[in-house]
Amino acid sequence: MPVISRFYGIIIKMFFLDHNPPHFHAIYGEYNALININTLEIIEGDLPKKAQSLVLEWAKMYQKDLIEIWNSQDFKKLPPLE
């Protein structure tokens, strides 16, 4: 699973040819969550509140890019949250 971005100990990954809805994986320590790209809601798993907040802030900034990556299946790295 390609790593799209890393920030504050959080790893953002996306499987290609994965199941719908379009989503990405956010991994923080032993926590793992699948986030719907369109709604930015956690559809499976969980994250601590602070990590969830950081992931959603980042995802809002790069939502169009994430949709493009999902639709094109063309991997590219995205900048981290600063």
C-alpha cells in the first residue's frame, strides 16, 4: 500500500483497486482508520481525537488530490500537515 503522506507520527496510505467508497487509511501507532474521501468520515476503525483532528484537517486541504489519486490510480505523494 503506497504511502501518500506522513506527519506527526501519522501515516496516510491508499490501496489501489480497493473497495468502494473511495477512502484512505490513516495509521497512528496501533490505531488504524479508513476515511471516506468524499465525506471525510471514518468508515472503519478509530483514531485518538487529536490524531483524528489532524488527519481531517490534512484531508480537507488535499481532498481534491485524494479523489484524483483514487480515480486515476496514479500514485503521488502529498505534502504533510505543517
